[in-house]
Amino acid sequence: MDDMQHLSHTWNWGYIALSYVIAAFASYISLELAGRIGNHRDGRKRRLLAQGALLGYGIWAMHFVGMLAFDLNALVQYNLLLTVVSGLAAVAFITAALFIVDVSTPTLGRFLTGGVVAGFGISVMHYAGMMALQTGGASTYLAFPFILSVIIAIAAATVALFLFAQVNSERALQLPKRTLLNLKVGAGMVMGAAIVGMHYTGMAAITFSAVSTALQTTVFATDTTVLSILILFATFLVLGLALVYIVTGNDDRPLVGRSGD
């Protein structure tokens, strides 16, 4: 049996801060889209698909940046296929959860069901992304942080779905525009903190060990430099375009929600 030893690691606090900024910004943009695209029948699917894609991608991008913050004392590569699958899982499950709770009068049961679906998807995304991390060694998981990370993911997703419903409600539409903006910014910051909390709790659940064999490069593997540049570029492009849409696009909300300009 190969000799094994735990790999040491350090944290890059710049990447940690950037991961929070991405999570909070993506959450805020998604909350804005909840009201901007509109409630009418023709706009409902567009809104939910846009929200799910943007928030799912934002959480996945935050996860990847958070992985970059985890600096292992080893040569690291990423399995490209697993990395892509993890992102698709986040988008698919979060979008499904949004469709579950997007009814005229969502119930507690719907919020909890949607939270479980979205939280499960976030957990799948996170641990699939962890599996994509290749060091040529082995990895083990600690039960308590693993379970806690899943609980945090479900709780954060449930709160997020509740906030989406609130900012898109008739009562919210009657608030002054500046008040509603402040609520969305605050909610985005809280959601960002919850998402980041889940990620780093999940990171605490895993331990990497070195073995005597060399890192095996697969046809689907890529190094961190190339992948990080691509993902960071795509992240800022997607979030930037969404922000431009929000600032310059038409607001489909009724006029009762647009006082205080």
C-alpha cells in the first residue's frame, strides 16, 4: 500500500474576499431580475430561467474562486468534465426550485421543498467540484462538516427563495424605489454570506493526502491558470451584462412600485 501523508495548505484571502463579492453580487442581480422582467404570464418563464441561470452560475463561479483560495502544497489540475457538470447541476436544481415556489401564494411547504431541491443542487455542485480537483493523491471527508455544509446549503436556499418571493410581491412593488433597492442590496449581502459559509464549511470537510504515485493527467484535465482565467472572465462578463440590462433595460413593474425616484 502506498505511503500517504496529509497535504498542507494555505488560504489566499484575496480570493476569499472575491468569492464573497461574486456570491453577493450574483444574489443581488438575481433579486433585481425577480422584479425587473415582470410578473405577467409571458415574462414568468423568462424571469425564472434568467434567475436560475444567473444565480446558479454565480454560485458555481464563487465555488471555483473559493477553490482557488485553497492553496494546496501539490500540483493541482481540474477535471474539465466534472467542473462543467458541477456548474450545470447548480443551474438546473436552482431553476427547478424557483419554478416550485413561483406561485401566486407560495406556502411554507413549497418554500421548504424548493429549499431542499436547491440546497441539494448546491451540495452536488460543491462536492462534484471537489471531485474535479486532482492532486494525484487521495481525499477523505469528515462527517460533521459534510453534514453541516448540506444543512447550511438547504437553509440558505430556503431563505433565498423566500427573499425572491418577497421582492416580487405586490407589497414590495408598492415600496419607494430606493427602499426596495436597499432591501435587495442587504438581502444580496446576507445571501452571499450564507453561500460562502456553505462553501468554506464544505472545504473544511475534506482532507487531501499525498501518495507516492505521480499526478495522472487525463484528456479532460486542465491546469488552474487557464481555467481560472476563463471562468473569471466569463463571470465578470455575465454579471456585467446583467447589470447593464438592469440599469438600461425596461422595468416591467407597475407604476405603484416606482415611487421615490
